[in-house]
Amino acid sequence: MNVSSVSTQVVSLFLIMLIGYAARIFGVIDKGSTKKLSKLMVYVTNPLLIVTSFQQVFASSSLAGMKLGQKLGLMFTVIGISVVIHLVATCIAVFMFRGKNPRESAVYRFSIIFSNCGFMGYPLLRAVFPENGMFYGACYVLFFTVYMWTFGVFLLSAGSGKGGGVALRRAFVNPGFIAAMVGVLLFVCGINLPAVLSDTLSMTADMTFPLSMIIIGSMLRELPLKDVFFNPDAYIVAFIKNLALPLLVLLACVIFGVSKGNAYICVIMAATPVAAKAPIMAELYGGSRDKALACVELTTILSVVTIPLIMYLTSMAY
């Protein structure tokens, strides 16, 4: 496990975000082109990333030697990790921000529960697990996707019923989940894509990481910096999301004797900042887009310090 490379990866992602911010300042991209880049990422590069992540089992020397039952066991273990972390985050979130504006409190709770486990989690897992990291990430995001489009939508709708009927369908009919099902099918059937096709898809998929950070950087320009750095509630979200939750997960891993590899998966995914999709989901389902954007930006910026810190503490514990 190459834990030290996580710090380098986090700094690189942060610098790409600054490039996106600068590109927005100098008019290289605007709000319209940012939305188009978001669509490119959501409908093209990210689904390809998920499919190619499941193809990693054929290139990994450690996974290639496993029987199908062992591979499925590994896949369901990571899915189980995702379930537990999301439920723990939910238990914390439901007790927070009571008595506040419902539109804002729903967004803050959503921000605590749903992390940027795809766009930031993937490269961090790959840094620690060069052979299997992408596969772990794809398995983890399976539950994240379904939970976001069901409970996440319910939470943002704040009992109004807005979009509730569509949410269940979207939980299973969306680019991320469909790509995951294709990836799982190829994985279970033992279908290894031809090299030329696999390389093409992988090169396109790798655009997801810089694209996501450029988009976040561009979105930062849409919000006055005072709304990001002088929002007390966003700091509460950041404390829980960037420090309290991953430390709680680490403590639980140590107490319950979770294996080193699974512990790193748990902690890395729990330590990622607020989901980049939070502002989009808030806008769709009646939440405060600006509050969601403030949480995304603040937690992403602070993660440059908090993720290396959490990883250091994890390496000390294991």
C-alpha cells in the first residue's frame, strides 16, 4: 500500500481545481460550458470509468488468480462497507441542524451523508491500491448511487413529495448504475474486453478526475467567497465530514479488528469531501443550491489538509 502517494494525489486534485477556477475567471469557460462539461462527465467519462474499473480484475495479478466466488465475496464486502458508512453518516446527520430553514437543513444533512467518493475516492484508492483500487471504488459507489437517488432525494424533498416518484426509477435508471451493471455483468461472465477497446475506454475514463475538479473550480467562481468561508454551518459540515466521521470509522475499524486493507477502504471513502453532485441534486429537489455549493467547496479545500492527516493516523493505527 502506497499511503504516502495519497498526499500527492490530493494536492494534484486541488491544483486542478484552481486551474478550473482560473479558467472561469479569465473567461475560458463560463456557466454554460461548465454545465456541458458536467454532462460530458456524468453521461460519458464517469460511466466508462465504472465499466473499466470492473475490467481491472483481469489486469490485477492478485484478483486474476481468485475464483469467481472469492471475487464476488470481495465485491459484496466493499458494498457492505459502503452500506455501513452511509448508515452511520445518516444516523449522525438526522440529529443535526434542527430548527433551521428546512431547505438549508436538508442540504447540510445531505452533505454529511453523501461524499465525493467517485470523483475523489477513485484516484485515492488507486494511489493506495494500484492494482485493485478502481475495482474497490466501483463496488463502493454502487450503493452510494442507489442511496443518493432514494433517501437523498427524499431528504432534499423535505417531505414535499417533489420528485419522489421519479427517484426510485432514477435509483436504477441512471448512467452510473447502468454502467455498474454492465461492468458487473462483464466481470461475472469473465469477459475481458479487447486491448484496443479497453485502452480507448480507459483513456476516455481517465478524463473524469481532472474534469470533476475543473468543474468544482469553475463552480467556486459562481459563489462569493464570503459565502464559502464565512458560513458557520458549512464549517460544522466540514468538521463532521472531513474529521469526525473518518475518525469514527477508523476507531470502529480498530475496535472491531477490521483487516488493514478493508480499513483503508473505509477510511479513504469516509474522508472524501461533500459530493460534487450536491448542488445539482439540491437544485432539482428543492434544497438550497448555494448552501450545497458552499459545503462542496469548503470541504474540498480543507481536504487538502484533512485527508493526509487522516491517512497518517490510519497508518499509525495499522
